[in-house]
Amino acid sequence: GSGTAPADVSASFVVVANRLPVDRVQHPDGTVDWRTSPGGLVTALEPVMRKNEGAWVGWHGAPDEVLDPFEEDGITIVPVPLSSQEVAEYYEGFSNATLWPLYHDVVAPPEFHREWWDAYVRVNRRFAERAAAVSDEGATVWVQDYQLQLVPQMLRTMRPDLRIGFFLHIPFPPVELFQQLPWRREITEGLLGSDLIGFQLPGAVQNFTRLVRQRVSAEVRRDLVTLPDGHVARAKAYPISIDSRGFRELARSAPVRERAREIRRDLGDPEVMFLGVDRLDYTKGIKQRLRAYGELVAEGRLDPDKVVFVQVATPSRERVDQYRHLRDEIDMLVGRINGEVGRIGRPPVVYLHSSFPREEMAALYSTADVMVVTPLRDGMNLVAKEYVACHEGDEGALVLSEFAGAAYELKQAYKINPYDINDIKATLELACRDAPTNKARRLRALRKQVFDNDITRWADTFLSDLDQKVTG
Ligand code: ADP
Ligand code: F6P
């Protein structure tokens, strides 16, 4: 629920993101609910905001509504309104049908439309104005993700006194792909308005600095970019993480343990439970993983009486064509696998198209034997880390795409190339049948990684780097 409206918001720490941590949902009967927003950005930043008192500027997920600021669990929420047309052009259009596929290896063809760009500029300016209005003198403002890449430069022009950080949660593409973008110069300059630009991986930093060398009149020395006006922007990698201890505590709680046992029973006590958890997105490789699993069952390499694959997919960006097609394709694929190799009371795939509370996710993670994470491209993938944090004991396995940012740190996962169905098949089998000592050794190494590098460490490192004034 939303509390009372603070009269005048003013903060020394301000996060600006397209999404607020909560979404406003209006039911057909007119009642209103607030729900946790989908995706990794909110999972990661929520604990950071709870620790550092501050304001969160963002959109509340519904069109055509102007809302006052309010307090939610100790966070000051500053809603930014979007009209229906802006949702269509800025959010569904330029953010999610132009930038999203372009930045993810063009796994779907990006669309370029001038009206979408115009809306992107307009909405970025609104976010920048809102952030400028709530920031104290000399405040730190941390802008998030690909929807708001023009905000740093706009904000610097409005408020030169601010420390401006930017973090990109998704991959930054190679120059060869980025340069398709008709507005490549504006986006690059928008980002360079920051004092510190954070990327998930060193490879993304390289892509960005290579782009700047080729396209902008600036001096680039290693990770420092000096602009003609003397402003210095630094680019550096900060692999994002989760509240590892928070997830583990949740998984250890009595109700979640009980729920885990219940899930297992309801599934018919399978010998092996595979699990996939994603936003329903074409970058996640859901088709590839289900196809691989379906073939293993059809070929008798996995016994349909003993195994089950639980795939949980949160509805996402449902009015964008590519997402609509994907949903139909997955429906068909699941239907085909269950129709062809299923038995009464034992469907080989249990598919849930919906979002669940964090407790339910923790229960699923803690009981799943093989976690299957197969994106064709992913900035990080927090689901992989959540599994590692929640899954205790020596049995368990993480199958992980080498194209997920998480693969850079989670080196002991069972790695796969998601474009190679035979590789996925062989690795799913290995993950089931590997010697217990191998599994235990891998899990221990993964756990060490995820607990040594949690979200607090990520935020502290970024913010202390942002604090240091660098000169070119
Ligand atoms: P992305 O940011 O692209 O969605 P991530 O894997 O980084 O991908 O983050 C996804 C987040 O959404 C995780 O915190 C995960 O727990 C959550 N999530 C994914 N699917 C569901 C679901 N069906 N119900 C609830 N939470 C989900
Ligand atoms: O970084 C991943 C991300 O794109 C976030 O920016 C976003 O909030 C999340 O996934 C979920 O997507 P959406 O906000 O479009 O529902």
C-alpha cells in the first residue's frame, strides 16, 4: 500500500529508473493494488535503497495517471507520469523494440522509427527535470539502464553541481551493431554526461570506449574520457548481484521449507526436477532449453516417469509484437512436448505463465535439482545467482549459458552454448548424472562467489568510485 505524500521531496541520494520498485495495478472492479515490479533491476536496487536513505524517481507502470510522491517501506517514491502514447512510443517502442534487441546481439530485428525517438527524448527530459527538482545541492544522482541514456547529459546541463552516475543493466553492444542506430551520437553523448558510467562486464566497457574513440571528439585514456569542455567521464565494470544473505534467510525459513516439500509432493515426487525462471523474453533462450529437454525425454535419455521441468515465466512487455509471438510459440512447444511424451498425471513440463512472491521463488530454487539458465544474451542474469544463494546442501546443479553476464563470475557452473541444442542436451544429462563430489565442489565454489560479491558490495564499490573526483 502507499502511505502519505511528503510535501516537498528533497534528497541527497536519488535513483532514477524507468521502473519504480512497485507497480500500480488497477483491477477491473476499480480497486487498486501495488505489486513488486518485474525484473532484475528492482530486485537488485531495492535493498540498496533501503540501506541508503533516498528518493527513487520512476514510472509506476500504468499510463495516464499523475501521482504525488509517497513513502513506501522507508523509500521516498517520486512517480513520473507517462501517457498511453508515450508508453507505446518511448517504452514499448524505442526502449523495447529498438534498443533492447539492438543491445542483445540483434537476436530479434530492431525497429527504427523517428516518432519513437522523439518520444524517448521527451520522456528522458521529463525524468531529468524530475530528478533535478528533488536533488539537494551537490546530491548524488544514480541513473539506471537503457531507457534513460540521455538523462545524464540533460541533468548535467540543468544541475552542474550534481555527481551523476549511470549504470547499464543490459549488455553494451559492439560498435559494429551499435552504429546501426540513427541516433548513435546523441546516445553516446547522453551517457558521457555522467561522471561514472558503470557496465556489467569489462567487455562492455571496451565496446563503449572503442565507440567513443571512433565517434566522439574526446580524449580517451584507458577508462577516462575527457570532453572538449573539460568534463571527465569514467567507464568501468561493476557486475551486479543480489542480496545473497536475504535470499538464503528466506529459503531457510520454516514456511518456505514446508512449501518446498509441498511443491515436490505436488509434482509427484520426481527423481529430478529441472527449473527455469525468467521474464517471458526472447533473449532468455526458453525455446532452446525446452526443445533440448523435450528431445531428451522423447529419445528415452530422460525417463518421463522420473523427471519434470518446471518453467516459470513472468508476463513481460505483452503489447510488443515479438513478445506476443514468443508467448504463442512457448504455449505451442509446451503443448507439443506434453502431448507427445506425457502420461496421465505426469506432464513432463509444468509451465506457469505468471509472477510469484519471492517466498515461492525461494521454495522453487531450494528444491530444484537442476537450474537451467540459457539466455542467448543477458547483461547479468540474477536468477542464476538467486539459485546459488537459495539452494543449500551438496546436491544441485546450475546449467548456465556462456552468453549470460553471470558466466563471467560463475565459472563453476555447467556451461552451455544456447545455440547448440546438442550441447544443451548433453549438459542437462551431465548435470543430472555427474558424480556427487563434482556437484558438491562446483556448488561450493559458486556459493563462495555469490556470498563474497553481494549487492551491498556492488553498490558500495560503485558509489565510492563515483565519490572520487577524477581528472583527465
Ligand atoms: P531480467 O532483469 O532480464 O528480468 P534477471 O534474471 O536479472 O533478468 O532478473 C529477473 C528477476 O525477476 C529475478 O529477481 C527473478 O527472481 C524475478 N522473477 C523472474 N520470474 C519471476 C516470476 N515468475 N515470479 C516472480 N519473480 C520472478
Ligand atoms: O535490466 C533489465 C530490465 O530491462 C530493467 O531495466 C527492467 O526494469 C526489467 O528488466 C523488467 O522489464 P520491464 O521494466 O520492461 O518490465
